[in-house]
Amino acid sequence: MSEIKLTSANFEEEVINSQTPVLVDFWAEWCGPCRMMEPILEELGKELEGKPVKIGKCNVDENQDLAQKYEILSIPAFKIFKGGKVVEEFVGAQTKDSLKSKLEKIL
């Protein structure tokens, strides 16, 4: 499963209207911990291949309206959306196992 690049233009379609839960990574190019998360999210995507879940990345510098709307104060910030609503949220670098267990709880 490849990560979806989320923008103000596609966020509603890809996340809010999604039939499956979506893990959204709010990040920025200049953020060291955000870059550390990239290979972890790629591995997680491979492990969850075929499961009813999506992983998306939202660059907070390019989509400041979304960062404000979802009150992103620190990055990386992760929010899990289900049925268009945030059901789980956490801030800071995470382990792959931690992310996977949080996702599996809501699947």
C-alpha cells in the first residue's frame, strides 16, 4: 500500500468520506522526527497490504488550513480517522508496532 499525499484539495474525499479508517501523518520537510517516520510508515503500509485501512501524509507547510483545522501544534502528529471523525490521535515519533496496534484496534 502506498501512502496517499493528502492536500486541502483531496482531504475530504480521501479521509473524511473514506469507507475505511485512515492514518494521517501530519509532517514537514524540515522536521527530523518526521523524516525518521518515513521508512516506518512504508513498512507499516507493506504489512497492512490488503487490510481495510489507508495511510496518508499531509505536509503542514503546504496545507496550513488543514494543520489549523486539526490543531496541529507539534509534528509529527498522527490522527486516525474513521467515519470522517478523529478516533485516535498522538504526537511524536512512534514505533511501527505502536502504530500497527492502534490501527488494528479500530479495524
